[in-house]
Amino acid sequence: MTYAVGIDFGTESARALLVDCADGTEVAVAVHVYESGVIDEQLNGVSLEPEWALQDPADYVSALQHAVPQLLAETGVPPESIAGIGVDFTSCTMLPTLADGTPLCMVDELRSEPHAWVKLWKHHAAQPEADRINAVAEERAEGWLRRYGGRYSSEWFFSKALQILDEAPEIYARSERMLEAADWIVWRLTGVETRNMCTAGYKAMWSKRDGFPSRAFFAALDPRFADIVDEKMSRALAPLGGRAGGVCERAARWTGLPLGTPVAVANVDAHVSVPAVGVTGPGRFVAIMGTSTCDVLLGDELAAVDGMCGVVEDGVLPGLHGYEAGQSAVGDIFAWFVGQVGGTHVELAREAARLRPGESGLLALDWWNGNRSVLVDADLRGLIVGLTLATRPPEIYRALIEATAFGTRVIIEAFEQAGVPVDGIVACGGLPDRNPLLMQIYADVCGREIEVASSAQAPALGAAMFGAVAAGEHATIVDAVHAMAAPPRVTYTPDSGHVATYDALYREYLRLHDLFGRGGDDVMRTLKALQLSNPVAIS
Amino acid sequence: MTYAVGIDFGTESARALLVDCADGTEVAVAVHVYESGVIDEQLNGVSLEPEWALQDPADYVSALQHAVPQLLAETGVPPESIAGIGVDFTSCTMLPTLADGTPLCMVDELRSEPHAWVKLWKHHAAQPEADRINAVAEERAEGWLRRYGGRYSSEWFFSKALQILDEAPEIYARSERMLEAADWIVWRLTGVETRNMCTAGYKAMWSKRDGFPSRAFFAALDPRFADIVDEKMSRALAPLGGRAGGVCERAARWTGLPLGTPVAVANVDAHVSVPAVGVTGPGRFVAIMGTSTCDVLLGDELAAVDGMCGVVEDGVLPGLHGYEAGQSAVGDIFAWFVGQVGGTHVELAREAARLRPGESGLLALDWWNGNRSVLVDADLRGLIVGLTLATRPPEIYRALIEATAFGTRVIIEAFEQAGVPVDGIVACGGLPDRNPLLMQIYADVCGREIEVASSAQAPALGAAMFGAVAAGEHATIVDAVHAMAAPPRVTYTPDSGHVATYDALYREYLRLHDLFGRGGDDVMRTLKALQLSNPVAIS
């Protein structure tokens, strides 16, 4: 028997999964909660600006040191039976390091400098830089912009890197390498810097055909930014399914794995979920639903889809174009609401399930953390309309779920309008198992069946599949899928009595979506500007 | 020493106040909480439709039986020292009765019929009837419509009466009298039906110059409605400041007051507050702030003010035009929010007070109970925009306060635009004393000083003043004001550092106010229509 280990580095914790290479049986999982979690209020006692979200890379190493040994100890599987290891990560989660990979935030004199830390995917303070990138790219008619749905996000790599240059030029100067945390953890595992094509393509403007944008483009953003690729990044990119190296001596001590155990090229949580749920070709829309939602869809051809996050050839599976879209807050919104009113998800969902569509009289725009697709605007904000003195918490809870479902429908329709077919929906991630009401509402709102993946650990399973491929246990990732993926566990079918009401509500959603999201009414931006303006004296 | 008793019949309770007729000293107050309170969910175990709000007239009698004897017992004031008694009431709060004043809901076989009960001011289920009244009035170019700001409210008398006819014609047929609860309680006190000019003018289309609308108008609404005035109401209306009669035998038993004690003509809580806060002439805007807010302003001339509730010559003080406007939910919205999130007003206000204007990034439309002025539309709903994952309850609490302040500013500006001057603001009612943050925000938003009346019981004091006038203790209400009203207790001054930000936020409020309130975007009405549409099967 041979096994693979997949490690999924999420927003609050990392999950390590031990899988049978032959048939994908999930033997055990170990969860390591990050000690510092998301750092968005204070860093070493100093308040962070709004929109910031940092992490401590020590938490990632700690996950290797705890979760992998725990897996081995609990299962009794001998370390030499681990054929390979794969990792996936949130993205774009990036950090500046020294030449040897030491994070700048671990350099003593830089620990109190926020820009030395890991910028988490949901760090949204680089919107001014994203705006500048989009303006310059449009002015120069940069061809790559089309692959990002016409708008490069504040969440992506160069927005964040440019924010470091803008706000902390000394940190930018000190940083010898800048890279995705996904590649950084593989570097820690193997001792060798290896960069993956997936994040380069989805977050860093790279494509197989054109490489990175020109030096002139970067220079137009800022002369000091001109050589970022050659100075702090790399043009050598490893394809998915490849082997990054073997476990190095230090990582062997951390994990208890034998020296040289094959390590796969790093991958992204959303993209690695596609093979995990058994999808190997075009047409099936994979929604990875958690604090936020990432959507991945495969297509035979390159199409320009309005407001998608990115499209990368070979970015998910070889030979196909992988389209990525997403919603920057989903589970986070429900958690926020539970935090406001108290109670539990289970109680709220139980009462919310008794409501018929439209009964609450409420409608929300699900932009509590901006809008990633299709508007690509972190400045957008949440809205609830229809509140009355009789409105109760379960009604708002349901309206928030419905709003995220409407957001998903907008994305699906954008793909269809661009000629990228959507034949089915497969959901995975933390939310589908925890909240059946949510899945039923999504099926009703989208008017389509939704399959829920059988694995509750889809990203970690996908990472393990890539680990198995890196180890040579399967020749290709598609072979690994055929051997290791299980059929969907549950299917939600639209309730024909709900579809018409949701169609009517969706029309209202779409009109408000366009009004507030496409510049018809700028109230959200104005409120943000007032919020960020200099404090005035308080009487 | 002679005393007057003022009884203020509010939404949840009645307050009886014992006042020295000579100088207005408030000797004692007794509060009686209504046992049934607001009946808006179930009536005798049967669910009420949304938007309904009823009351039990037995609660009003119970207040007479408990609060007045308690006042006498607690103070030791001999009953014969009570020179007179005055009452004020919420309005339009109306009921159908038999010819002797027995409420239909007290007739055994009608107790389970919702339309037999008192319709409270905030009963909002008569919007279809209000819409019909407005349509017919416009078609017929009815002159009285101008005195209601161009829109007759669903809260007013004939909307509620017409709803009874529409939905329960047998109750309409059984009802021999239909009248304001204010006049009904005076009838119970004196044994004689007496109707006041104030509610007739503000709620029932009457004016001193033109009387009621024509029979043809009522017939155009419904042939069965043609003679409502002559069949179920009265054209004999008593002026404010007059004496309705003396305490009758039964009421003497209830209250402990001597038979024949003078009882003033009934009045409305908002209007009676004007003399209580010392206002006797044009220019000072009186805001009576509680669960809802009523605004009263005196003017020398009759002007058409867009969206005001009503203007009545002699309706507040003799010789002046009394303008009424208002907001249908104020304290109710804050109470709703506290009910959602738990905690207390005091805690939320303390944290909200630390925020600078604009800091929360939130903006709300304060239409949790529709909009009374200046849009006059019960179908409008509350809205919050600017929500993020970082939004905390005190921020929402403050945004809700700000929204109601913006609503007040809209009303003040409507008066000014119509040429009715506003020189100052005087606040009274339950809210100003309980929530200093609220008063400061109102001053900052309106950019004007706000005086808070010295009496915490302004309506009851005003009612007592009218009682003193009815008893002949003062020749006119203006004389009573000069003798009995005290100067304002606190004055809130606008913080110059806040005014500019609130001006900017007000511009945003006003744009959304017009967009959603004046037909630019009908989402609120559509949501209400979906909410009220027939239930569909739940899967």
C-alpha cells in the first residue's frame, strides 16, 4: 500500500489528509489551526488600516510540524509508505523574503513593519494600486488584461507588490524575493525555490504563450517596479503535475517524512479541487464554497468572459483553459451575521428554512468584502433593502444566503453569455456539508441541479492526487482522477415552486447589482471615501 | 391651590400628570401600561395579516381606573382641588362603535373580528384604500388634497374606515359611530359624544372653511361610503380649548374625580405638545420624538408643503395654521435593532458616540415603517448600504440614528422650500432625555441648535393646560402657556467639525431617498408584492 499526503493551507487553518494512492480512500485528516489566524486589527499592538489582512508564515511551518506527524502517529502508517506530498494554498497570498526564503517579517528589525508580513488573499488595501494597474494597462492596450475579464484585481500579486513599493519602498528594496505562499511552503519543504504556473497565470499576468508583461509596462507603473520579475521573481515556472523536488533535511525533521519524499509543484485550493471532485473536462462548474467562494470552469477554447478573475491555459488541467471566478465573501457573511445577532448557524438555518422565497421581503447585495466577479471591485459594499420593524434574524440570514446565490448565478450567466458552456454544478468546500438550506437555495436560485462532492476535504484530496502524480503513482492527473475520485454524495434538485419567485427576485438583484456596481450610483465608493478621510475632532 | 390632570394616551401606555394650574409645576405622574399593548401578531389566537396594528379600548378605560386614582392617592391632593382634566391621544387611532359608544369589539359575537377593534395609528394595512382615495381625489381635483401635501396617508381616518368597508362590510354596516379614540375617551369621561376639530382637520379631510369633502367624493370611492359623515360621524366639531362636558357618574366612579369636573375637548399627543414646550407662534419646529416622531410647526399663512401630513387652521393654536409632519418609525427602529443584536441602548450609544461621522461607512434609509413625510408611502422599506465584514453593531446603531436625523432634515427643508419659515427646533417626547447622542447627531445633521423641552411629559402637560383652560383657570391656551410652560432644559449645539461630513452624507441620503422613494427604482414595492403574494408549497 502506498499513500499520498495532501496539505490544504486555508484562511484559518491547514488540513493534512492521508490518502490511499490506489483508490483515493481518505484514511485520516489532521487539522492545525493557525495561532495568529488572520491579522487584520493589530500587529504587535499597532492598529492596522482598514482593508488589511496579514498572516504569519510561522503558522504555515507550524502546520507542517504538527499536522503531518499527527497523521503518521494516528494512522500508524510507516513514513516510508508515503509516496508523495502535495500542497495547495489560498491565493493570491504573497510575501517578501530574503534570497534564502526567510520572510522579511522574521527579520528582527522588520517585525513591526506591516508590509514585511504575508498579505493574505483577502487583503484589500491595494485597490489604489489595482486601479493604477488597470488604468495603465488600458492606456497601453495590454493584451493580458483580456485574460482577467478586463479588470485586474486588488487581490492579485502585482497590486499587492506595488502597494509595498508605494507605501514602504524600503521594504520593497529589502525584499530579494517576492512569491506566493504556496511556492514558499514548497521551497520550505524541498529547500529549492520552485514557482508554479497556476498562480503565475491566474494572479501574476503570466501566460504560456506570452510570458509576463513587458518591462515597459512595469516601468510605466513606477520606474522602480520595472524589473520586478527579474529582480524578485522568476521566469522559470513549473507545470502542474510536476515534481518540485524531494523533502529536504530540515523539512524531514519537521514532518517525520523520509528525506527525498517527492513533493509536487504547488497549487491553489480552488484549482486543485477540480480533479478532487472528479471533473476532467469542460462544462462542469466547480464551486469551492467556504469563507469565500472560488469557481473554476474548464473550456476548450480561450474566451473573453466579462469580469472573470482569470483564464490560464493548462492552469488547472493540461490541454484545457481553466477559468477562475469567485465571490470574495460567502461563509464570511453568514459568520458576520451570526456574530452580530448571536445564536448559531443551525438555529438560524432551521428557522430560515421555514420561510418561502420572497416571504421576508428582503433583498441583499452580497458585497460585504467587495465583489470579485463579475464586477472586480473591492470598494463595493454590502446592502440590505426591505427591512421593517417585523424583520427577524432568520429572515436576514436567509436573505444573505440568497444574495450569495444570486451572485453565483451572475457568474454562471457571464460564462454562458461569453460562450463558455456550463452543463452542471459541483459544490465542494466547507459550506455544502454544513448548510443544506444553502445548497437548496443555490439550486433554486440557479434553477439547476447541484452535486455535492463526496470528499469533505476536496482541496487536500486534490493536493494528494498531485502528490501521487509527482511520486509517479499515476502517470497524469487525469489518471489519478479516474483512480482516486469518488462520485458525488448528494444532489440538490431545484424546487419548481421556488424557481419563479427567485427569478423575480433575481431580476431585482440584477438591477441593483448594475446600479450600484457599474457606476450608476456611486454611494458605496463615496461612503468608503468618507470613511477613509482624515478623522475630525470629536466633540 | 388648584390642579389640572392631563392624560396622555400613548402607544404602549397612558401617563397621567398632576399639574399646578398657577405655574405648571408637575406634582406627580402615574403610568399605566396597556395589558394588550399593540396587537399586531395574533388576535384571540388567530394570526393577523402583516401591517396590522390593533388595540383594546378596555386598556384605555383601565388607564382611567388606575392612573387617576393613583395620582390622587400618592399626592394626597383632594379630588375637589382638580379644576379640570384634559386628554391627548395617538392619532389617527380610530374605532367603530354602537350608537352609545360601545366598541364593536366589546360586542360578544364580534370579538374575533379584527375589524371590530381599535385601529392604532401605525396600522398600515389600509395602503390600497389610501391609494384609491388619492387616485379618486386627483381625478376629481379635490381641493382638500393640497392640505395633505398631495397625498392622503394610509394611517388616516378614511383609509382605515374604507378598509373596514372593503374587507368587512358587515362590520361597517354594524358600526353606528366611527371616531377617533381621543374623542371616544372623552365620550367615556363625559357621557356625551364630542368630536374635536384637530383630528377632523388633520386626519379626516375637514377644514374650517370647507367642512368635509362632498358626498359625491365619498360615493366615488364606494357607493356604500357616500354618507359616512352623516351616518357614522358628525359635522358638529368642537374647537380646541373648549369644554367637552363634565365628568359623568360612571367616569367619576372610575377616576375618583367629582361629578362634573370640567373635561377639555380631546386633542392629539403631537399637537398638544406645542403649548407644553412653550411655543405660541410661528417659526419653531416642535419634534415630538418617541417610537415615531411627529413634527408640528405653526405658520401665519396657508402654504402647500410637499408631502406634509396636514395643515389645519386653528388646528393647534387659535389664529394660526398648524402644520403636521412626521416619521413613522424612530425609536421603534432603534428598539428593533437592539432586539436583533441584544445588548442595551446605553451600551450601543456609548460605543456609537466614539465614532466620528462617516467613520462607519454606513448609510441607511429610515423607512422601517414606511415614510410618513415627505413621501407619504407606507410601502417603503428600510435600507442599509455600506456593510462590510468589519461592520459592528454600534456602527449600525449610529447609522440608524443618523438616518432618522436625515429624515427630519428632509422635512425641515420641505417647509423652508414651501416658504414656511423654521427658526428653531424644540424636541420633546421620550427619546431626547434617554439618548443625548441622538440629540447631538440631530443638531449636527440639521446644522441647527436643538432645545429640549424641560418637561419629560410634554403631551400630558399640554393636555393638563387644556384642562386648565376648560376649567376657566386660564382664559386662553396662550395665557396658560405663559403661566405654566418652563424654559428649555438643555440646548444641543451643532459641532462645526461634524457638519460638513453630515452635509456630504445627507447628499447621498437624499439621492437614495429620491431614487427609492419617488419611483426611480421600485424594488421596495416589488419586494412587498412578492412578500404578500400567495404562499407556494415549501419543499
